[in-house]
Amino acid sequence: MRKHDWKSAIIVTHDFHLLRAMTEARRLGIEVSGAGVHETAMFRPPLALREVIANLVKAIGYNL
């Protein structure tokens, strides 16, 4: 994005990933909007748990 001097982006990802993806983009200084996709071939509970943990880890500032 820097190469083309782009300042904004639209993120399209699975709805469980959207909050984390948009938060990370904003942290990098990117003006962002997003669209969550609700369909998946994967079993949802593990996805939800993974995203909750990832967001908590990010909120407390721990870097893996």
C-alpha cells in the first residue's frame, strides 16, 4: 500500500476474523472498512474460540 500511496482499504474476510483484521489495519495507520463473510465449511466453535483468544492476547499486548 505504501508503494502506491494508498491510505484506505476494504477488508473482506470471515466474520470471526474481521474485528482482528480491522484492528490490525488501523494500528498500521490504514483507514479501513470491512465486510464479514458468514459462510464456512469449517466447524464454527473452534474458529470462535481461536478468535476470542487472539483478540484477548492482542488486547493485553502480548506478541507471539
